[in-house]
Amino acid sequence: MRILLDCRFQKGAGPNVATRYLLDELIKLNNEHELIILQHKGQPLPEYPNVKKMFVPFRNPLLELFWIQFWLPLLIKLNSIDICHSLKHIGPLFTNVPTILHVHEVGHFFPEGQEGFQLSLANKIYWTQILVWAMKQATHIIGTSQQCKTVISQKIGIPEDKVSIVPYGVSHKFRPIQDLEVILDCKHRYNLPEQYILCVGNICPQENYDTVVKMLAKLRENCQEFPKLVLVGDTSDAGSEFFELIKQLELSSEIIFTGFVHHNDLVYIYNGATLLLFPPTVAAFGIPPIEAMACGTPVVASNVDAIPEVTAGAALLFNNPRNVDEMLEAISQVIDNHKIREYLKQKGFDRAKNFSWKASALKVLELYKKTGIGDYIRDDNKSRYA
């Protein structure tokens, strides 16, 4: 079959990283389908052997949406595409081939009631109207966790048999590093201290970093010597209020912003951390906890959405992500108690073995077969559903 993979993502965290890892593994394992990648011009994707590319000519969101809905269906027909797999939440709504929709996030569908999480009017329409419509139009949907599937089925009303769970994986690059000199060199290049609390993820409201900053202020009050905070991720959506909070609490010298970090360096930053703090208010999966676990780094995380499902007892969870004292108590337990750190290291390392991008890609390839041989018929002149 000829399969179009919609991979229109920028560099960054979460779904962007997942798309790249999954794409790499799909291309490596595929031996029967012709794969075509849809991407932006200038998007940092490598040239894959025997894989064709199509390019979206626009960066403007409205023009891009128009192009995807009205021009792409024509290209799908002209290029005899058999399946369209959208890894960017939404693909063409009006096409005569089976469509698979990859849903990476579900918290955006219900922004009301989420403290500190607001969407612009345009984004609210996109997430709560257009994307819901896209899911109802899709032939099949991929979710990243059971929690994600439950939300899609129960709250949006998609039949359960129309939703498959394909968990994210963890790259083999993330592993314990025995060479301390390499870790020290990485710390030197990023100006990292000996001890630090690590957060990985683009800095935006749902990542809940304002609560982390408030927690750090309380940790400073309780300890003469305390780990600094290292934030790995893009800051463009952080907002001026976030940096003003840091200034008000006089924590500028205690927080290090690295910006986006390539995984070749990120593995060393995980290995050098005292612990990973993963505090979001919404999470349909959560890649950083699994990557940290694979490196043998203890994980402290909020007990929301899919996080308890993914970590499965291998992380120390706190119930309310917006409660500074709960977060502080969990952090303090790991910092102060060697036995807890070692327990979390071992449990996390064992848990991470359950995830691989190869397993994820194999599930997707199997889904292509099922979607392609379902109630779908292709002949030489036209494509249609039976």
C-alpha cells in the first residue's frame, strides 16, 4: 500500500519528539509499504532512503488548514494514496481513502476547569470543535494510553473499537552512563551544577512550572544547601508572568534554562540529575519520565491523567500538581532519603524496559494492514468505501 504520513511538526518536546522517533522506526521496519512523508519546507527531518516527500507550502495556520482540507485531498487522489496517517492531530476531513488520526493530547479538548490552562479563542475552536469533528470523521484513531482512549471514547463519544492504544517508546540512547567524565563535560557545556532537579518539556502553562518555581522558593527556606532547578525546553510560550515570578522570588541565580537539547546531550543531563520532576496538570502519556527511568534517574511526578498508568509504581507521585506543599514533600523525600532514591532508580529502570519505539512502530504497521483490508476497496480508476 501507499501510505501518506503527515509529520508537520517543529522541533521540541512531546508529540514532536515522538513523531520523529516513531517515523525513524517505521521506516526501518517497513518492508512492504510505500511511505510518503508530508512535512513543512525546512522542517528538520532527514532524507530517508526510498521515502518520498511532499511539502506544505504555507506556515500561516489558516492558509495551511485550507491547503490540508482542500488541496491535499486532490494530491492524495493524484498520487493514489491508500491510507493517510496524520501524526499532527488533524488531517484532511474530506477524502475518499481511510484516515488514521494520531491523538497525542486530550487535555486540550476540555480546557475549562484546568487551573492555569487557557486557550485562545482560535485554539479553543480548533481543539474543541474542528479536532473533535476530525476524530469522528477518521477511519481509526491512535491514542497513547488507556486514559487517552477512555477520554476519546467516553467524553467525545468515539466507539472503543475505533481507538487503538500505541504507547510512546523510549530510545535505546537513553541508558545509564558509566563514564562520569562525559557527564561532567556535558554539565560544563550547559553550565549545570553538581546537584540539580531536572524538568524536561516546553515551558507553557500546562507544564505547571510556576508551581515548580514556588516549590523551589520553599525548598530554599527549608534547606541551606538545595539543588538548583534545570529547565530543558523551549521558553517561547512561557509568558512574561513566569519570568516575573522568578524575579519576585529572587530565584534567577537558582534556575538554569538550557533551551531545546538534542537527545545526544539529553541522555547525559538525565544521568547527571538528582531527580526528574514531571509536574504537568494534563498528560496523555509523558515521555520524560520513561527516558529518565531508562537512565536510572529517580522520578517525581504529578498523579494526573495517564502518568500513574505509564509510571506504574516506579515514580513517587503527588496528588495535586498545583499544591506547592505536596510537591515539596515528594521532592524532599527523594533528596533526603538514599533508600527511596535507590528504590526509584531500580523500579524505574525495570519499568522503562516495557517501552520501545520498535514495539510502537510494529503496532502501527499492523494497524495499516487492518485499515487497508477492512471495508475499503481500491480499483484502478477510483477509491471508495464499500
